[in-house]
Amino acid sequence: MKKLPDNFPFLQDMYADSYFPKDLVDKLRDAIQEAALFIGQGGHSLDAVQSQLDLMTEKINDLQAEFEDRGSEIETAARDSIGTTVEAMLSFLEVDIDTEEAIRARDW
């Protein structure tokens, strides 16, 4: 089993920007961590990994209304931060899936 380090750089730009409510960024982080735990278990086909990434992305999609209710949104800076984090996660866990494909289910 491979696990992300405790100091893994989740959503750094979002955490650094007061525009994004930290508790909602935590929810984004949790969705990514959940996918990372599944992937880190190993032994999954790329299709199974992609299905888990789609589930992660759908959870992030579902958070959009909460961001909007708090005067924020998943916009360009958030998309970049999410993409950077997912790319780093896939690289660390040695998953050969392109970042754009990994988050293909996004609607942000």
C-alpha cells in the first residue's frame, strides 16, 4: 500500500486565498484523499481507478452550490489548484492517467 505523506501539498493556492472558505476547501481535500486512499491500496485496474476519480470529481461538483452560498466559487484559481493537486497525487501514486482525463467528470 502506498500512502500520500502527511505533508502532501493539497490545494495550496486555495488554502492561501481567503476567497475560498477553508472548511469547504477541506471538503475538497477530503474527496481527493479518499480517492488517494483507494488508489494507494494498489491492485486496481486503470478503469477502477478512473471510476474512483470520477466519483471524487462528482463530489467536488456537488460542492459548487456550497461555495456559491458562501460568496465563493470553483473558478479558474480553484480549477488550477485542484488540477495541480490531482496531478501531484497521480504522480506520487504512480498512476498513468492524464490529469485532464482524471477529472473528466468535472463541470467547473
